[in-house]
Amino acid sequence: MTPDHRDLWFLPLGGCGEIGMNMNLYGHDGEWLMVDCGVTFRDADGTSHSGFDVQMPDPTFIADQHSALGALLLTHAHEDHIGAVAHLWPRLRCPVHATPFTAEMLRRKLAEKGLESRVPIHLVEPGDRYSIGCFEVEWVANTHSIPNPCALMIRTPVGNVFHTADWKLDPAPVIGHEFDEVRYRELGDAGVDTMICDSTCALRPGSSLSESALFPGLLGHVEAATGRVVVACFGSNIARLATLAKVAEQTSRHIGLLGRSLINTASAAKASGLWPAGPAWVESAHLGYLPRESLLLVATGSQGEPRTALNRLSRDGFRDLALDPGDTVIFSARAIPGNERDIEMLIDRLEGRGINVITPERSELAIHASGHPCQEELRTLYGWIRPAALIPVHGEAEHMDAQITLARDFGIATGLNGRNGDLFMLAPNRGVRRAAAVAGRLGVGKRSLERVA
């Protein structure tokens, strides 16, 4: 299955009909581009019954023709967009293009596999525009819950595509660049044939909160706490870490980071020049010697993942520290669909030990902001880009269906909906060929990648 000079194809192998595990292909004139290469931490049904804690898309379709793959473009540094690169690159063997922070995060993963000297990484900046084979690629600044994400404008002689990746319209993202409304409008004025768009929050009315709006709520809860405070958030959210560092400084608490991903991301932000000046975090081994009321800790595990710092704390199994009755745990995150039961069990364990638990639902002031666009933001971007057609991705069925309806109501008449493995034909004529390519999963086994049943 090879596109000819008249064709423009979009082929998702992961992240279409599910949240996470993103892998997208664009095909034209015998050549391919890959956009993102990520992992997920659960089975397709939201469980982990298969026994594979880390899973990723099966790349067999493109690996079998890797000589036609011009590049892998990484839109941002979240695990569900870069987490599979170190596992799959030996099968892809193509150059990787990324912004400096994303590249820094990727290098650390490659080093763990001994690949850091083998993978060619090309650094890019928002506004860069250049050719990769028969494709022209432009990197467009947007905002998300991680620094310096980019959308992609992908052009060919027969059509163009605006690939949003994960995004929101955050006027004050705290860390990193802002979204580029001027360029969005210019792209819309020039004409966009198809937009491939994030659907995660398409069911939610209104707009997502700015990261900068969370400081008052987090500060208030920390000021009111009498013992230790542990804030659970996504380890990649550098803006949230910066806000919490500011809270720690204002409340005269020492800040500590619990969890490898948090420490690694903060270190990468420092190496990339993104981490703001402020208090240094205390090494984990020293936390047990400090007074309870002097600590503000940030921990991984907001989704109830079994091996994370917060889960171990809830079971009194964290090596350097134990929580006591009267300590406070703040969930500065909402449940990813499929994780609700694990989070409920985690909260039950904490409360059973006399620990105060605060969630976004229990807080009068905002303590979490989504990294994805709600309905008003989607309408705003539709108005700027004005695509002739829309394809929803990055969502489960109800989210993608909701975006199709929203776009139709806005006046975008053509909406193509599908799933991983479906071939979206964008030129010369639009259509969808169902199950055109294998779109299975690989799990990380003890010694190798194994097919997930």
C-alpha cells in the first residue's frame, strides 16, 4: 500500500479512538512522515489485565518500508507522544525532529537504551519551515500542559494538513512559549484543506483554565495545612512545578520531588533553560529529617499507577518518608478515562490512614487545569483555521463523535471519523478505507517487545 503522486493520506496507528499511544503517518508520492511515537500504560479496555504495564502501537506497517520514512516529528515531550521512540527506533531508523526541550527529554530515554549516539536528532524552533522529501513542514507554536509544544502544517503539491497535536489556548502558560494566534489566522487565510484535531475535552463546554490561574487555590490549601503536604500531579507538568515552587517559597516550606519522572523532567527543564530561578528541591533522602510542617512535596501517581511515589506512600512503602495522620494530599490532576477505579482505591487507602485528601471536585478554588481544548477553544480554532475538512483524533469514541458534531454545527461540513488502522484519503478525493493497516499493540516484556493479545 503505497501513495502515488496524486495521493495525500493520513494513517493513524495509535491515538485514534483512544487517549494516549499516539502514532500518525502521512503519505504522499511514495514517501511517509511519522508524527509522534508514544506509549500507554493500560490495555485498550482501560485495564491492565494483559500484564504489560507499558504498551505502544505496532509499527509493522511502516517498519516494513522504513526506507520510505523521511522523518519522525515529535510535537511535544509527553510519554504518549515520545515514550515509544527508544523502543521502536531500531525498526524505524529515521531522523527525529523536535524542539530543544522535547529533544532533551528524548535523549535521556535513548541513553537508557544505549541509542543516544545512533539516533540523528534535528533541533527545530517554532516558525521553522523546510522540506523533508516531498513534504514541506512548518512548526507552529501552541500551548499544552508541557513546555513548548508545536502544531504542524504539512504541505504537499496536492493538499495540506494542519495537525494540532495536543493543545489548548492558554494566554499565560507560566513556562515556555505562548500560542501563535497571528500565525493561526494567516494559515486559515491561506487555506487549510484538512485539520487533524485533539478531541480529549470535546464534551466539555467553555474553555480550559490557564495554568496561571491555579496559584491562589494551591496556595490556600497549603497555607491551611498543618502537617506535610503532598501534591500529586503529572510528572511532565513543568508549569505546575513552577507554581508549586512559588507556593513553597511563599509558605516557607521546603519543596521535594518524589518520583523519577518528576526529577527527570525538572532536570531536563533546567538543562533546556526553562526552569525559573527559585528554591532548590530537597533530596529525597533528607526529607525524613525535616519537620512535617516544613514540607511541600510533589509526587507522581495522580492516576493511581501502582509503582509511583504516591501509591507507595499510601501503602507506607516509600523508602525515604512516611505519611502521618493529619498530613494532606492534594490531587492537582483529574482522572484520565479508565483510571477512575485505581484513583478511588488510592484515595480510600490515604483516607483510611487519617490523611486529608483534596481533589479538584472538593476544592472551591481551581487546583488543576486541563491541557486540552474545551468546546469554546475548539470553536475559536475552527474560526482561525477554517479547514475544509476535520478529522478528530486523541479521544475515545464519545469524544471524537462530539467533535464531529461540534465542527458540523460550526459549519465545517466534512468530518471524517475513524480508528487506528483506517486509511484517511485526503486527496485527490476524500474518503476512509477501514482497517487498511494492522494497528495492534506491543507490550514491553522482560527481554523484548511482545504482541498484546
